[in-house]
Amino acid sequence: MTSWKDTLQVRDLEQGQRLEVTCKTCGHVHYLTRDSINDARPSDQRYLDEIERLTVCGARGCRGKVRLAFVRNGDTSGFVGGLA
Ligand SMILES: [Zn+2]
């Protein structure tokens, strides 16, 4: 199945774009940015589905599998059409 995670690489992320990381086991949420991903390991060439597989839950003692999601910066910015 193809999704944005298969087509976007870490280097395609904008500075400040946050990814929400939700643990499938315990529900713990933390956030990643391009910088924080590269702090853990050099990852600019990796696709985001690979990052999803490599990332584990940050909760103490859990280390469960996670799901990545984009965090939108502002809800209404995508709906400006027709207001000009
Ligand atoms: Zn967890």
C-alpha cells in the first residue's frame, strides 16, 4: 500500500514540521522533527515509513511499535480559496 510515508523522505520535511508519534501499545505520544530524527541517526535519505518502523515508543519500558502522523500548523490555512 502506498501512502505519503512511502513517498516522503526525511529531507522533504520542512523545518519546524512536526510528526506526531503514537504508540500502538500504550498510546504514549511524542513528537519528531527533521532535526530530532537526524539527531538519533543520519536519516535524510530515509523514507518516513522506514522511520516509522525504526522508531519505538518513548515511554519507559514500553518500546512498542508506533504510528506516524502529520501535525497541522493551523487548521484554516488550507481553506483560503475564494476569499480573494
Ligand atoms: Zn508505548
